[in-house]
Amino acid sequence: MNNKLLSMLGLCTKAGKLKSGEFQTEASVKSGEAFLVIVAKDASDNTKKKFNDMCTFYETPIIEYGLKDELARAIGKEIRAMLAVCDEGFANSILKLYNVSKDNLED
């Protein structure tokens, strides 16, 4: 796991720019507030499909990253399967870190 990415989620939470849980994430996407959605790799297939379809429709970037307990620990909450980043700067930084970690895994 990319500790820098998880640390960035913690900073985003402290800045008040992160929504977590299914209902808050869905509301953020539908309102146009979300700049990035993160779904845990161990989320259910139905949840992944629902959020992939929703993010495609609303043109919101979505990534699959981490496990539910890792995401929850990073933001100081109980188990979370999805997060919405509601700040463009944080979203861009997280995407950059995600792409770097993904590239390193492929090498």
C-alpha cells in the first residue's frame, strides 16, 4: 500500500474535504461536489458496479484502492468501503500518487 496516499487521505479528512460512506459519497457525486471517488478493493461487486456506473454518468474519476479497514484507519473512522474527495487539489495529488504506485507495481 502507498502510505503517502493514505496520509493524503488523512490530511484531506482534517481539511474537511472528504466524505465517507455510501450515502455521503453518492450525494457528493450527484451534487458535483466530488472530484474523485475511491472504492475499496474488498467492497462488494454490487457496490463497485453501482459507483462505477454513477461516476461514469457524472464524469467523476473513480479508483479502486486499499481495503476497507485501511481506508478507515487512514481517515480515523470505522470500516469504510468508499470515499469522495471534495477538493480538486487533493484529488489531483491522490491520483498522481495512485498512478505512481500502479506504475511501480507493473515494473
